[in-house]
Amino acid sequence: MEIPKCCMRDDVAAYTGRWEPSSVSPQAAAFARDVIGQVAPRGRERAKNLLWAAGKVADYAIGIGLDLVPQVVLHPSVAERFTRCAPGLSPVARRTLRTNLRFAGRRVVPQLYPADLPLPRERSKQPYSPAQIAGYLALADAQPAIERRMRAAGLVCPGAGAGLIRGDLRDVRGTDVACRSGGVIVSVRGAAR
């Protein structure tokens, strides 16, 4: 049996209204209830996560002497500083905390969170010409040791068809190369550039 949305909202509002954790001060809990009440999350679990994030940042704000008003506590610079400096949090918890604070901030104080600009897409690099590939393979064959020849040829191949360059090649492993749909696909790991 599915719960009607109106009842679910009432359940979330009731949960938010009575949220009193021992992990944050009563002032921080009151701030979190007020702010997350304005956000109106869709589910109880989402409300719990947002309340935890708002309560934690409110406790942080109290500790450094900031006013407990959404425009100050949910300001992007306060949220970023808190997620970077809060003691005792794992990297995963920090990322989740930052995401939840940004979510709440965009709904409560939208003027402080301008819309994200779409990232420009780059065109794929043109594959090397057959003459360029032959030149690179000739350089690989000119290496003095067989191991070096094999490694050099291994670097040329992903760059030749996949358009990989410099840093992209650093993280490529043999298991990252797959033959699919009549072509070769190279999955590149590492930091996004």
C-alpha cells in the first residue's frame, strides 16, 4: 500500500518538528528544525540527513560566534569552511554534508547560491593520421630493450585511436582497454580535468 503524498509530507513535518538529537545543542536543533521545515524534504530519511547537516553546521556557527540566521549559517563560505574543518568526519561524510548543506541553502537562501553554469563540452581530439601513428611506432621499435619497446608501443596504441594525451596515459592499464561494437574503448581513471 502506497502512502499518499499529503500524508507523507505530514509525517516528514511531524518528524522534523520533534527532532531533538543529543549530538547537537538545543539551539542548533531548533535552527535545523526551522531551516529544514522551510526546505520541506520529500521523505523522512532525507529530512533526517538534512536535519543532521543543518544541526552540525549550526553547532559550528555557535562555536565561532556567528548569528544563527540562515543567511549567515548557510552562506556558501561558512558551509565550505565547516565541511573542510569539522573534526572527526570521514571524507565521505564531508562530501555528503557539503551536498546536503548546498541543497538546503539553495532552497532557503537561493540568492546566495546562483544557478550552476553548464560546463562547456570539449570536442574529441582528432585521431592521429596513419603517418603519425607509423612514426610513433617506429620510435617505439627503436628502443634498445624489448620491455621498453613494448611499453612505448603500449603508449602509442591508446593515444592513436582514443585521442589520449599526456596525463590521460598515466592511469591507463591493460584492463581499461576493451573491444566493443567494432572498435576499441579505453576507460580512463584518475582526476577529472
